[in-house]
Amino acid sequence: MNKKNFWKYLTILIVGMLTFSILPEVVALGLFIDVIGMDMFVLMIQAQIGVIFIGFYSQYLKPMLSTINNFLYRIDPYYFIPSKAMIKKYPMIVMHMVPFVVAINMLVFVGM
């Protein structure tokens, strides 16, 4: 079954189920999905999820991660985040992005 037929049958199934509902709001939702199509309805839901995640990230996650990043800069002398150009030129520098990996490797391998 190709993609176009899949969305057509899925729309028919969902609109049919929603149209035969008792609640008028659900019937209106079924008619709305029938007008715009199931793929557009799913795209609208995905856009809303993206907006919610971006808001959550910028309000809660980003300040917390920047605080953790500043803390790691202070306690691990070998920790830094290299640029993309530096990673392309020296791929092993990615190890410096993981906290305490370089310091532990130096203690284990040089200490022996």
C-alpha cells in the first residue's frame, strides 16, 4: 500500500469513527479532519509538540544545562567544547567534551 492510499484510508477510518460520536465537539473534530486531511492534522499536532518542546527547552532545560556546563569548566581542567571545524580536523578531541574522561585516562594510563 503506497503512502497516498494509507493516508486516505486512515482519514476515512478516523473521520467515520469521529462522525458517529454522540458529542458534537467530536463530530466537529471529525469534520475538521475531513476538510484538512489526516496528514495535515498530524503535521499540525507535530508542530504544536515542537513549539511546546522549544518553550520547555529555552525556559527550563537551557539554564540548567548552562549551569552544569559552567560547573564542569571550573572543576575539570581538560573539559571544553570544541568547534565543528576543530572536530573535523582533530576527531579525537571529542574526548574533551565528555567530563573527566581525559583526567581519568591520564590517571589510569600515565599513573601505571
